[in-house]
Amino acid sequence: MKLLAVETSTEACSAALFIDGAVFERFEVKPREHTRLILPMIESLMDDAGLRPQQLDALAFSRGPGSFTGVRIATGVIHGIALGADLPVVPVSTLAAIAQNYFDNNAGNIAFTAMDARMGEIFWGVYQRDGQGFSELLGEEAVSYAERIEFPDVCGIGVGSGWAVYQQQLSGRLHGRVERYVVDDVLPRAGAIARLGARYYQLGLAVAVEQAMPVYLRDKVAKTELERAKLNGQIPNAY
């Protein structure tokens, strides 16, 4: 199987090729330079592999959460390639990719994944390593203030940039269930997006390009709050 993946949701920018189980990656931490870097990274990978887009089986991208602009860059690039080469697309969670990169390089089986979402909030989700070594979500991903997070009753490792900023609040919410936390080398990488993308493709989870949309957890929360207000009669349905 051959799959191209891109990841631009944080200050890191990366692209990766998955070819029959092997992963080849380009990765740079260059804030605000993703639009300049991502296409040359893709071209370099494809040239080195001697591939054209039409020879790929699928594409994958980091669909969020993350920087609004960064997530849109990955979405736009993948949409362009998918439309030109008529390829299916696999959207992959940024948080799942962070957990996957941790599982690929460490022995832990539970990752309390947290990304700094700015404005005093974090994007978070809890992932476990499944029987094949892939990150599997426990519960739901969410965005909230660190001191309001509700984690499932499991023990594991804290992973991600959110731990660097909100370690005290997160540790307090976990009540001793976090063994330690890791904040170094935890930016999402296209290599992990590629591995998860290939896995999801094999499970039949690829979608047509028009269905491959980014996920903004803040939008989801805002929509839920609006719907709740309507149900409570605080906002008329014509709003």
C-alpha cells in the first residue's frame, strides 16, 4: 500500500510516505512557514520514491484539533492532490497522532494527550495502545480549561504541549493517575498520521475528498452550547 500524509496543525510542518509498511518523512519546526515548506516536502518524498500521485492508494491529513490556519493548510493541500489524482482521503486526529508517536517510541499503553489551545484552554484526549500497537481513543476528544477536564479512570503518561503549560492543573485533575509527563519531542508528525491513515484505510474508513473536513473542537463546543440554549428556551429556534 502507498499513502501520502501531511501534518501542519502546530508549529511543526511535516509530510510522510507510507510504502508497504515503511515510513519516509520530512519534518521541520518552522512556525508560520508551512505554506512555503509543505509542497517541497511532498515533492521531495515523491521524487525519491519515484511515484506520481496517481500511483498512490490514498491520502491522509491531520484534521485537527490545532491551529486554525495550520489545519486549513493541510486540508487544502490534501484536497488539491485528491481532486487532481482522484484519490480517497483519510482524516486523522492530531491528538491520535501525538499518542501514536509516543506509543511507537515508548513502552506505555495509556497516553493522556494534551495540546495547548491558547486562551487558557487545552485540546485533550485519552488514548490506549490497541492489540496491534495503534492509538485508540477512550471516550471523546474535547477542548476545555485544564482545571475542568474529566479523564476516564485509568493510569498512564501525560503527553503533549498542554503538559508544559498546565502541568499543575492537569495533575490535580488526575489525582495521582499520571505516572509522569512528557513534553519533549511530542509535536504531531506526518509519520504517525501516515501509520494511522494506512490502518484506517485498511479498516475501510477512507472517505471521498468532499467528506474530508477539518475538525475544530471549539466549533463543536459552541454548536453544542447553542443547541442546549435553544432547548432550554433561551434562544428562539429562528436564531
